[in-house]
Amino acid sequence: MRRLLLLLLLPPPLLLAAQGRARAPSGLAEVPYDGDFTFSRVRYGGGGFRRGGAAWAHDYPRADQHLPQILQYVSTVPVNLRASNVFDLDDPEIFRHPILYLSEPGFWRISDTEAAGLRAYLLKGGFLILDDFEEQQWYNMEEQLRRAMPEYELIEIGPEHAVFRSFFELDDIYVPHPLVAVTPRYYAMFEGNDPARRMLVLVNFNADLAEYWEWSAEGILPVDLSNEAYKLGVNYLIYGLTH
């Protein structure tokens, strides 16, 4: 556990410097599991499309490449920077990876075998992050998630929860959506529906953190907000690796 902890907390200018070098070539292939942390994204089909492209792939692959580089820069976590993973939820390889990221759950469709795979994954210790959706898209997200976890509740959480303090100490967790005028909120599923126990699922509602991760090196989105989005992402990964 201690090897995963911070050796040095970097001030904002150094975090910004890390962002500036957080570029990687696109089209990286998956690599065999070797024990290092590899960012892993969920792929889904069944109507999961938005604006002419696959919803699961929004912000891919750049967001998936940039966040692990920041994690490596600010922590001692062994990180695989050669590639990121893309998995279907019924792929047994997901059990080698403690954290899964799912984009645009407002367009998500889950099959029976994927629901069974997700349920087994979460109950065995996995951690799922849902990001990049807003407003009425909540209802589809909730419907798909409940197919896998029907007896579990989504409970709203705030800045006092450990997931927001696992690495960076954050008091203001509400990074605004970069494209839509909505108010961010956070929800979670917990073991036994008890917020004092391990978190199974984290829901970033009315938020799009990966948009900041994707474009952080381009000067398109505000630097200060990109920094905060990275801090949230690092906190999520550290939480998932240590719980």
C-alpha cells in the first residue's frame, strides 16, 4: 500500500508541466497483462452511438493516454504507458484490471452476458467509473446499471468522501462540464448499500472529466479546470487501487 502513496505533492505549475508533455501517439494496441496499472475502457454496442460515432469511444484514445501519464508523474504507481485497454464487459480479461472507465452511459446498452460480467467484476473487487453524461441521460444510465446490480442504490456523495481525498485533498470537487451548462453531482454504489464500505461504482453526473484530459495539452480548455479534472482522475485511480 505504501508504494502506491505520494512521494511528492506537486504544485500547480509542475502539474501543468506534466500536462504539457502528456501527449502520446494514437492507435496504441493493447498489450498482455504484466502487473502494471493499465487504463481500461468499456466498449459497448446495441445502439450506443452519438453524433455519428461510437459513444463508448468519446475522448478515446487521448484521454486514456494522458491521465496515466499524470498518474505516473505524481505518484509511485507502476503505470503502463505503452497502451490502454478496451474491453467488453463479458471479457474475462477485465478481472485482471481493478478499474474500468465507461464513457457516455446515456447511450450505453448492456447485454445479459455483459450485465453478468459486470456484476461478478464489481462483487469481486472491481471499481467502475461512469463519466460524460448529463440531464435526461441519467435514466438510461440507471436502467443499464440496475440490470447488473438491481439491489444496489445510487447514493449521492460529497467532498467529504475518501474518493475525493485519496491523493489530492480537494474541497471543491465540482469541476464544471466543459460544454454543457449543468451542475455536476456525484453518486456511488457501495457494498451493502453502506457508504462506509467499499465503493463499487462512481457516477460523474452532469460532468465530462475526460474532455479535459483529452484536450489538456492543446490550450482549448482552461488550465486551472484541466488541473482540477486531473486531480479528480488521479484520486479515482488511487482509490480504486487501494480499496
